Amino acid sequence: MTERDGLFQISLMNVFRQAARERDTRAKAEELAEDGRILSARSIERREGADQATLRDNLAQDLANLMTTIHLQASLSLDGLDWVKNSILNYGMQDITRLTADDFRDERVARDLRAALLAHEPRLISNSLNISLRSGEADENQRVSFDIRAEMTARPVDVPLEFVAEIDMGAGKVALSGLKVRG
């Protein structure tokens, strides 16, 4: 076993996000690479990798952002504008405040959720993504839950995940819970 066993490649976006969060984007580099270049702690993490918990946390933040953003198509017709419809300009989900419990039971919402996840979260492996309604009824608080299972692409091996997306139809909010690494 080497030092790198158990570590996974981290996304460059998350390296930038962490540097911005810690306000160290202009901090002086601290370590010298084998080839003589000076690297920051962020660069070293990017090269060496991160553990599954870090990958999971990064994905959870991005999924929460995606699922709490209403896409452009909710307010404008994008008929005939396939480039826009399939681009980052249409980032997010449908407006769930307009949905009823019946909409959730007909599986259209699960299909739309799957489409949004696949369109805007490239770390999820499409043929591994499985979304199912947790119960056939909305609870008394107008909430429905989806069980979501997928594999996140990672190096050296893909990471299996499972979590729950709870949609509060009354408040128009989505909460993710249990985003944990399976296996």
C-alpha cells in the first residue's frame, strides 16, 4: 500500500471553491514539487487526491445547489431552442411550487429529476442512477421523498452513493439527507 491508497481525484472546481471559502487564493505557496515548481496546498490536494467523505461533501453541495435552483424553462418557453434548453442557461429543476401530490405519483417528477441530475451533474454515472418515490402518498405536511442511488465517477474507482431528496411542496424547498457512501 502506498500513501495514495484510498484517495480519489478531486474536481478542480472544488479546489477553487475551498480556496475561496478559506480566502487563501493569494496565499504564498508552501511546498516544492519534485520538478522544482512551488505548489500550494490546494495544488497538492488536487494532485494527490481526497478521501470519499470529501468527495461526498463536494457532491452534496453541488446537488443541493442544483435542486434548489429553478431552471429557465420554468418561466420561458424554450421550444425550438434546444441549445439553450440543454445548456447551463437552463440550470436547475422545474418549479415545484406549482406541483401537486398527484404530479409526484405519475413519475413525471422523478423523470424530470433524473434528467436534471444527468444534464447538470457529470459526476453521476447515467446507467447507475436510480430514483424512486419513497412512498406513494405525500405526507400531511405536503412533503414527498425520493430515494436516489447512483455511482459517482472517481479515480481510481467509482464511488457508490445513496441519499434522500425530500421535497416540501408547500414551501418549494428541497432537502438532501443521508448522502453517504455505500459499500
